[in-house]
Amino acid sequence: MSSAFDVIVVGGGVIGNAAAYHLAKAKARVLVLEREAPGGSATRAAAGMLAAQEEAGDDEAFLDFCLKSRDLFKTLVPEVEALAGFGTEWAVTGLWRAAADEAEAASLREKAHRQSERGLPARWLDAAEARAALPSIEAPHGAFLAPEDGLINPVLWSRALAEAARRLGARYAEFTPALSFLRDGRRVTGVRADRSAHAAGHVLLSAGAWTPGLLDGLDLRLPLEPVKGQLMVLSGAPGLLPAPVYAGDGYVVPRRDGRVLVGATAERVGFDTRPTPAAQARLAAWAARWSPALLKLPVVGLQAGLRPASADGKPLLGPAPGWDGVSLACGHHRNGILLSALSGRIAAEGALEGRWQEARGYAPDRFVAAGATA
Ligand code: GLY
């Protein structure tokens, strides 16, 4: 046995890095095993919207979970940036959805009313108001605005969490895939990786879409699969957009350096992360429909990553069913960046103290109990 840790985090994506940060802050001895470089595969599919009032849909409990996480960024970002020594471009810009037609306008007006009734800042703007606020977007039917949603640079955020965790003593082993578990009966006691075996009080699996492969080693099947997201990156548009805008089945997100991201596809094609011309054509068609000004900008990249999607699209946060000493923090699908603040804290508390109550709606055993294992 080469070393002993309180917690081994398997996966250095945004969720694993957030958990590692909270674990290190709680003075736990933590090792993060990452199969590639930290930064994560799902992060490459992320535009970085903190879109609690958009992505939660009609699920009120999930909306509460998303709002709680969004609000944590206010305190978490300054402390992580101070430790990491660099910024993450976090900003409360507001977040828009342009209505596609009168039917969607009616439903977004109703949503603004419903969210306002429950005390959330939410506004409906008619076509003239939307045009004044978003001159580069086609919104002839008006638009919904969630003024407290915002954005962050997902790559910088994930890196900052990892760097802050390191500064607090977390160890990172990069290009070091977890190979198998050390076990004592039904208890996981550590992880074998590369040529080393590491003992740990707890093992936290936050390996995104790769988590089911790890669970095979525990004869556990949970319904989680990769959903590829491709984003087209344009450059040279500083000030073109004040905030992220959703419309139809896509969105556009400004970066502080003038780049603009147009996203995103949702493709069930296994673990293939190669960008495709078909995706670029689809994203260009979206731009032609919603923001023709974008069509003149140079394409500087097409990036792809894998969202980890569970069968109900919600996270898996809690003990691995049927096992001790091992738990899951994965399956954040379209909301990994947004939920990193809350899920990272809950996962750290769960791994150290067995406290998962805040995430009780997202316990992995909901699939086992429902007989929905893959
Ligand atoms: N959160 C947006 C996406 O996953 O495309």
C-alpha cells in the first residue's frame, strides 16, 4: 500500500474538483485521480451558463436545488479565485430566452409571472424592449429575462477549483485512470491506479460519463450515458451581446475576450468526441435564424464534450447502492457547471460525514428501487 487518504476522488472534472476543494478546505487528506488532464470532458461541452431559471424546467424541487447552487457562487467564487490566483469570468449578467412564436411568448409570460409570484426576479419584455436590450438577436415575439442568472468561464472555473484544492493540500494524479477497487467484503477500501494501490476512508466517484465503467467493478449498473454536446466558437464580437441568450433549441454565450459560443448539440453517439461538420451546419443554421450578425464572424473552433446524463436527467448524489465506503457525485447532464457549487459541497460532506440529506431527491438508489438499473 503506497499511501492512505481520507477520500479519493475519481475524476478531475468540475464536480470532482469542487468536491476536492471542499474536502481540502475541511482538512481532509484527498487524492484526485484523473484519467487525462483535469478540466473534464463534460466541461468541453459547457458554455458556462448559470441558468437556474431556464434549465430547471417545471421541476420545482430541482429549481430550488439549482437556485441554491447559483447563489453559492457569490461567496465561493471570491474565495476560490483568491486561492487560485486567477479569475474565472463569473458575472451575474442576467439570462434571456427569446420566444419563437406567440404560443411560446404566452408560456414565457406565464413563467415570468409564476417565478415572480414565488419571489424570483423574472421579467417578460415585449418585442420593442427585447430589441432595445438585445439588438443582435431576432426576438419579434418578446423575451423572458432572469436577471440573477449569469455565466462563468467553465474551463477557468474547473481549473481554479483544482488549483485552490491543491493550495489547500489536495494531491492530484493526472493521466492516472482508476483501474479497480480495493475491497474488504462489501466495503470499498481504496483504489488501484497505475502501479499504486491507495487506501482511503472513502472513495467518491465523479468520473462523469465514465462512472458506469467504474461501477462495473462493483457489479453495479446505473442508467447513465454520455450525451455529446458540440459548440461553435466565433471570435471578434466584443460587446455584441450583454448576456447569454437561449432561443429555440440553442443558445449563444458571450465571452469576455470577444469570443462567442453557439451551442449546443445533444447527440447520443457513445464516447466519440470528434467535432462534425453536421454539427457546425446545425449551429450555423441556428445563428442564421436567431442572430444573423454572427454569420459574419470567423469560426475559431468547434468543441465537443460529453454530458453525463442519467435516465431522469438529474444528478446521482449519494452512497453507491449495496456498498460501504463509496459514493457517487455524477450525472449532472446539462447542469454540471451550475451545480458544481452545491454538489461539490454536498459530496464532500457526504464522503466525510455521510451527510447526503440536502440531495435526498438525487440518491443513486432511486434507480435500484425503481428496478431501473441498466
Ligand atoms: N447547459 C447547456 C447544455 O448542456 O448545452
